[in-house]
Amino acid sequence: MQDDLYDQTGDCVEVATLAWRKSSRSGDTGGACVEVAGLAAAVGVRDSKDPDGPKLVFASAELRAFARRAKSGGFDLR
């Protein structure tokens, strides 16, 4: 299991003790979801089907910008 990773500042982030959560819309079956965990100035992201697998850390502003673009259709294939 990957117990730590580094944020954009190079600081080590302990992920084994983070409070991971996923959307309530994912249902009881788990499904293909991502889980997120809040950090001081960043957000951890992992695959709900593989909680011991790789984790990513994004600056909070980066993840907000990504969500805005996704909601506005910025990633839609044309």
C-alpha cells in the first residue's frame, strides 16, 4: 500500500489516515467512482475500486478549474 505521496510543494502527505469519501450518488454497489480527501491546500484522488492503488494530489484551485470545465462541456468530444 502506498502510505504517502508528495503535494505540489514537495511536502510529504500521509494518505493512510485521510478521510476518503465518494459521491452519495454512487449507490451501494460502489461502481466506478473516484474518492476524494481534503488536504490543507490540495485534494487527494483515488479509484474507489482500488483504494490501495495509486493516489493523485491536485492543488484545490486546479481541481476546481477542472470541474468547472467539465461541467461546461469543455471536455466533450465533438
